[in-house]
Amino acid sequence: MDFEKLCIDVLKVDPHVRFTGVLDSKGDLIVEKSRDDANLLNPDEGKMSIHYTFERWTRLQNLSYKFGKEKLAIIEYENVILISLQLNKNLFLFSTDPGADYTSIIVKIKDIISKLEK
């Protein structure tokens, strides 16, 4: 899959999308794109946030034999909404502004992903 195109296309889906990125199976951010005005965190804080997201995801993999594989996680903060979608062995991350209709954004993203997988 072309992760660069995925990140660019998702940024265009809705003006409330702030950030897009893909983590590989080792937790390395291999692609990232963001809106020009989207930075709430400095670069070190951004790395920390991504690290925590990856840790949460990998820890929950230990329960996948009971729950099944994680498909989607949503964390709402006062200033941002963080969402992750599993893409095979990778994790697609994106964030939105508070109050965004992230349900409709997720539907659009899943459509983009299905088209890129073909």
C-alpha cells in the first residue's frame, strides 16, 4: 500500500483532520503528514505521544486471542481526538479537531484504504 498517498488523501477528507501517520510493526513512524496549523506538540512530545500509542497497541495484542485483533481505537481529549486503525502489521494514526464528526471521517478513510488495497 502507498502509505504516503494514504496520508495525503486522508488529510483532504475533512478540514478537521489534523495529522496522519503510519507506524510500522516496530513502532517507527514511517510516514507522516499534517495540517500546517495542527501542531499541539513539539517534536519530542510528538514522538512521546506516538510511542505511547504504540505501547498501548502492542500491550493489547496480548489479549487478541480473546478479543480478536484491534481494529480501531479512539481517544478523545479536550484539544484533540486521536484515532488509530490497524493496517495488517502497521498502525494508521490520525487526529482531528475536537467536535469533528470522526465517525464519518472513519468511514471515508476505510473507503480510501479499500481502494488503495486493490
